[in-house]
Amino acid sequence: MTLKTCACNLVQRYSVVMNKYILPVSVFGTVFGVAVLLKEHMTGGRCTSKATLSGKTVVITGANTGIGKETARDLAKRGGRIIMGCRDMEKCETAAKEIRGNTLNPHVYACQLDLASMKSIREFAEKIKQKEQRVDVLINNAGVMRCPEGKTEDGFDMQFGVNHLGHFLLTNLLLDKLKESAPSRVINLASLAHIVGKMDFEDLHWEKKKFDTKQAYCQSKLANVLFTRELAKRLQGESTGCCLCTGVTVNAVHPGVVATELGRHTNLHQSQFSTTVLSPFFTLLVKSPELGAQPSIHLAVSEEVEGVTGAYYDVMTEKEPWPQALDEDVALRLWEVSSRLVGLEEEGQLKPPTEVQSRAAQPALTQPSGQSADVGAEGL
């Protein structure tokens, strides 16, 4: 056998190996890469802002897991002073320690905050006001979703109490600090579920009608959007009608469908059909907590949204919310009811501007009950 023949044989064998192993691996790698890019595109992509937060303080509720934790991690990398408000202090301390280690930012702190307790919220807010020189960003991230029927410490429906009333009180208690730190931003984590929500002012806490956990969640998410819009109006109305007069902007965001502990009560993937047939589609459409945090991060730091207020974002895109979230009379009524429930009205902390007072003098419209459609995908 000649040297030339041996060389030819080696080349042929190398080609066989290439075709049998290397080529399939290459194809797999290409498909995987395309799938990752497709998922990022379909789930909204990432925040592209390179803004830093040196010298700025960020308060994030529910920051020990999921979206809140990843938001805290990213903003800590940007140099911010991060206050993590959580109910479970053991988990919060663990998460804060992990983030400090990952980011080499020593200014990440765990603080006790139970949004199901007005007392805990007031204590948390008082600590912030006394110990922190400023609050530049408030991210109302914490929430519960489709949990079993239950009441908060103060007797409110658990989902309405935690998702709306808790953050309503916290935001109002920190407003003066936010104004002092202006320009500052408030971000409310809402949901696409607001599209089937309706405000039942006659029975907000499900004491007269049969409890429906899905509708209770949707009502609380509608309340988030209504609160956002009403607060923006009040901040604008304090002077010339421009958000820059107070320097505080407030926006709501639907982060997308994210794989977090929030959906633990939805019973998703507990059937053989959903596990085997639907799982691949959910894998493509459902985001990781890191991707789920991108909309919050975008609203917290992006130069693109500077001065934008009262808006609703579907992931990274500003969109008009559902019609019931645009009803100014319902938003005003919700504000007034919420103020009474959390005790702000009695304390005289809320002094509505002239525009809001004139709207309050008009008779409120009654929201039609109507039939509500079902949400097509759970976990929203």
C-alpha cells in the first residue's frame, strides 16, 4: 500500500467521522442557537441600556426569588444601593448574600416587609424614611397569584390586599422621599390578566359572593393599572400638569409569562397531556426569571422612558391597556376606597390637586358588570 493510498484512506475515514458526528452536532448547535434567539425575540428581549446606578437607592418588594431577585441582581451590578423588602427574612438574607457575592456590591440589604400586614408596611416605610437619604426607584414587584381563599392580617382579600392595597400604602408612604430624590421612578408589576378584571366595589373582598381565585387575581391586576394611572394624574396635577414638576414618574408593566414560584397555585402541567404535549410550547414561550426581569429593569434605568408616566407596558412595548383600565372615574373611586381601607384618608396624608378634586365632585359612573371572557393562557 502506497503512502498516497494511506492518505486517501485517512481522508475518507475522517470524512465519515465528520458526517457521522461533527455535522449533527453542528446542526444541533445551530438549531439550539436559533431557538434561543427566537425565544428571546418572542419573550421581549433584554434591556439594552448601559445606565449605572451609582449613588442611587432602589427599593424592590418580593426580591428574594423570581423576577424580583433577578431585578435586584441586575441593578446591583449597575452599582445601586438595593433594599430588598421580603416577608421571609431567611430567604431574603440568603438572596441578598448571594447577590452581594455575585456582583461584588456590598450595598444589598434584606429588610422585613409583609404586604399582607398594614403594620409591617408602615414599619418598613418608616425605616426607609429614617435610614435612607433617598429613594430613586421603587419597584412594586411582590404579589400572589390565584392562591386559595384567605384574608390578610387586616381582613382584606389576600390577592387584593397584597397585590394592590399593600403597594398602594407603601407607595404613598414613600412618595415624599421619592419627590425629594427626583427624578425618580415607580414601577408597578401588573399583568395581562387585567383585561378580564372588573372592580366590584360592593364586594372587593369576596364576602358576599362565591370566591373565584382567578377573578380575584384579575381584579387585583386591574387595580394595579388603575392605581398607576391615577397616581400619575395626581403627580402631574400638583403643578403645571407636567410629570417633571414633581420629578416622579409611575408606570405599570406586564412582564410576560415567567417561570417563577408565583404560578404554584395554577395547577399548570399537572396532567399528562399538558406535560407531554404542551410543555415544549411553554418552554419556548415561558421566560426564565432573568428574562422576566428585563421589563422592570428597562423601566428602572432606560433613558428611553425618561419622563414617561401613567403608561402601561406589555413587556418592553408601551401599549394601551384594556378599556376598563382607562376609566378615570373607576380609578378615582378605587383611590378613594383604597385610601379609606389603609387609613391614609384619616391621617390627612392625601391632598388631591385641583383637577382631582373637580373630578371627585362629579358623580362617579357605575362600571357595567357584563360577562368576562376567560384568559386563554393561565399564569398571566
